[in-house]
Amino acid sequence: MLPDKEPIVIELDIKKLMMDNIVVTSGLVILFVAIQYICFKDFDFSFWTMISGSILFAILYIVFIVLHEAFHLIGFMAFGGAPFKSLKYGLNLELGIAYATTEQPLPNHAMKKALLLPFWTTGVLPTIAGFYFNNTVLVLVGAFLIAGAVGDFAMYKELRKYPKNALVQDDPHLPKLYVYMPEEKK
């Protein structure tokens, strides 16, 4: 149950996040391809390799975006104890974003873990696998998904200002969080 006081509102600027995403994506793609080239030095730039790689990239990118949001839901349940029936998942076509949310408020420490779980599972792990198997498509998908977590990191950064036992309610429609401070003991 939420306290009766007014919450602190954390609202992200979508346009700024989109610019941050472009910058981080570009930087990671350049860095990761350079690392892969230095380590393996065997790129195949034939026409057919580029076409098949582009198709595979598009498919994996869509799959990993879906998984990114699914891992938020898993985090809400695993770290915050949110019941399955409280979870919502979908696309906001107006904002051009996929979303995962829960109607149940979570303790701040649980929300922060749920925010970063997809970064590790759909960004870092595919990147590591891409380097291990010398697979440029996986490296690039990982770079895009790591950069895709800029909004999650922005929310995480804001939540670090509040106590771990503050309650956090996710807005079901906008990239916005409501933080309810814990009752002060007298």
C-alpha cells in the first residue's frame, strides 16, 4: 500500500535519451568492432555476408528487445515479489518504445535491480558471446542493447538518491517513476 503523501516524480526526457542512445551506440559499435578486429583480424566483407549478417542482426535485435523487456518483468517478480497478474508488457507506438511495467510498487532496492537486469542479460552476455565466438553480429547486437539501456541507467541513477526502502511505483504509460519516501520514525 502506498503512503498518503505526494510522491517524488522522476521523469525522463525521451529526446535527450534518444540522443544519448545514438552517441553511446555509435561509440560502442566503433569500440567493439575495433576490439574484435585487433583480436581476430579476419573480417569477411563480401556482399552476401553483409546481407545475411544484416538480416540476422535485424532478427536478433527484435528478439533481444523483447527479451530486454521480459527481463524487466522477471526482475519485478524475482527481486520485488511482484505477482504475475500485476505485470504489463507492450509497445508505446506514440513514443516508439517497448515497455514492461508492474502495477505493484516495489522497494527501491528491488526496482534498481529490475532496471539493470536486462543490461546484463541482453547486452553484456551477447557481447561476451560475440567476442568469444568471433561473431560480429552478436557483438553489434550486444552494443545496441547495452546502449538501449541508457534509460534504465538514467532511472537507476535517479533512484540512487533515495533510501533502499522507499517505495517506487512505475508509471504504466510514460518513462516516469513515483517515489514514496518511507515514514519517518518518531
